[in-house]
Amino acid sequence: MTESTHLAAWRVAEEAFPRTGTAEEQLRFLAAYAILAPSIHNTQPWRFRIHGATLELYADRGRALRIADPRERTLIISCGAALFNIRTAMYYFGCRGTAQPFPEPRQADLLARVSLGGPMASVGAWASLFHAIPHRVTNRGTFDVRQIAPDILADLRSAARLEGGWLVPFTSQQARKQLESMIDEGSRIQFGNPDFRHELADWLRPGGDSEGVPRHAMGHAELPDYATSIIPFVIRAFNVGRRAAARNTRLAAGAPLLVCLGTARDDPLAWLNAGQALQRVLLTATANRLHASFLNQPIEVFKLRPRLLTLIERRGQPQILLRLGRGTRRTHTPRRRLDEVLAEDPGEDPGAAPDPYGMSA
Ligand SMILES: Cc1cc2nc3c(=O)[nH]c(=O)nc-3n(C[C@H](O)[C@H](O)[C@H](O)COP(=O)(O)O)c2cc1C
């Protein structure tokens, strides 16, 4: 399959929304927006099942990162981002609806059930978020130095709050320096682990694929194609931690805005909410013509978390670190086809449902 086939998911035409169609047809259309969500390493760890007027969102734990994400925290955050896209599209198209998180405590893989209701009148507030969905892209390139206006920062903070999260900017030079030093240390620790490097390399797809991080998104615009082709091999074979750390701290240092997104708690429900808050923040940023990328090392390396918490002077659990600014236009990453992740026959099993969190009675 060609690269353009893998990018087809981004060309969803809103005029095609089946206003007079069945609930199933409408939910299928909404799911086309869900798969445009960001996900850790572009693993797209979600599955959907539609029956009648309900859509169920499942975690696809076969796509979990055993080394980088042993608690499957970022997997569930990614699914939360997909859920936020569904809600946004649902309200934009004027559908009344609800999203119930973890509706069946015995089924830990069933993350949310969306129930579609009848039409509703007002959709205005969701329009800018909705229109940002197909434009959002992770940008690992450098940003220009223009500062971000205080009212945009206020909008980003309220976006996180509206989804039950919080967003704290790193404003003082001293806080930024300390954060950079944690990003440096976290990058070295992660890359010092050969298993982490192997897992990361497995999801780098310079040759093009419907999943994983493609060549153009790796953030090595300075390298010729033949050099990016061998990045997975280099990462597997050598500890490139010093280089990765230098690159990440340089990106952090040059970012007009660095923020930490967090939640009060640190459990699957909090992660699902963090994902929705993340996507609301990213879409708000996109609507304001900002780009973002992730610098999560001080959160993923567990021993750095207490230092990070002290730095942000806030109670709660940090979930995501973002850099934001204005960058140059980027090409999207690929997505799997909707029919690969969607089961419409109620008899089809969207995936086995073990209970890793012991949520079953
Ligand atoms: C929870 C989560 C964690 C992520 N962590 C990182 C990260 O540490 N480093 C990074 O470069 N990208 C990170 N990403 C970005 C993904 O790699 C990106 O979303 C994916 O490749 C799809 O590309 P897109 O966002 O441009 O659609 C993360 C995304 C999510 C949702």
C-alpha cells in the first residue's frame, strides 16, 4: 500500500455526515474522527464496537508498550484522546449523546460507552475544536521564538480544566532549567535500557506503514532519507542516549511554552480523563495555530516524578509534558483503516478482556 493510502483517513469530508441515516451509520462516521487522535508511538491502541445507538471504545492491549508503559497509562491516555474526538464530532454534528467511562467494571478493556441520542440545537462551541481535528499534528521540529499570548494560555488551561485535568506552565527561567535537566536525565535513563530502545525501534517505520512513526515525523529533517532509514537499526544497536538527551533539551529550551498536564489521581479513569484533556488542549492549540510535541521523560521515568511534582508546586499526578509554539507545516502520520479497528456485528469480539487492574468483583 502506498503512503497516500495510509493517509486517506485524514481526508474525511464532514458534508458526508449521514444526518438522516441510522444511529449505526452516524456512529461509524464519528469513529472516523476518533482514529485521528494522537497515540503513543502511533500505536493506535483502540478498538470500537457499534451496536444500535451505542459505540464502545476498547483498549487494544496487544499494542501496549511493555517497557515504556508497563502500567498501560499512555495507552489509555491515547484512547481518551480518541474518545474526545468522538464527543467533539458528536456535539458538532448536533447529536445529543453521553459518554460513560468504564461502564462495566468487570470489563477492564471497555473504556467507554457512547450513547447517541436525538438531535440537539446548539453546536457552536464545538465548531473550532471539531475543525481542528484534521489539522492537529505532532511537530518534533523547532518552533519560532514568538511568545504565546496570555489569553491563549488561559484557553489552554481552561481546556484541561473542562475535562477534569489541570495544566501548569513552566514560566520562570529557573523552573525551565530544572525541567530541561530532568528531560536530559530521563532521556539518558530511557535510552540506557536496550529493551526500551528495541521497543521504540519496533515502532519507527521509515519505510512507511499504516502505524508507527514514519520517516517524515521523526523530527530529523536535517538528515537525508538514507540516514533516516537506518535510525531503527542505530537505536537498537547503540546507546544514543547522549544525543537524544541533547536533542530533547534543545527542543525544550527553544520552546516558547512548556506545560505539564495532570490529574488529581493516577488510575485508569484518571488516564482516560487525561487523554480527553490532552486532546482538548491540543485541539485548542491547533485552533490557535500552535503546534505541539511531547517531552514526557520526567513522567515516564518514575523516579523523576517526585522532583517534577515539587517543581510544578501542585498536588496531583503529572501525566503529559508538552512543548508548544509555532512551527512549519507538517505532514500527517498514517492511520489504520477504520474497518480494521471497528466491529459492527454485535457477535464479533473486539478483543479479549483480561482484568489487569483487578477491577472485577
Ligand atoms: C499519551 C501520548 C504520549 C506520547 N509521547 C510521546 C513522546 O514521548 N515523544 C514523542 O515524540 N511523541 C509522543 N507522542 C506523540 C505520538 O508519537 C504521536 O501522537 C503519533 O506518532 C501520531 O502522530 P500525530 O500526533 O502527528 O497524529 C505521544 C502521544 C500520546 C497520545
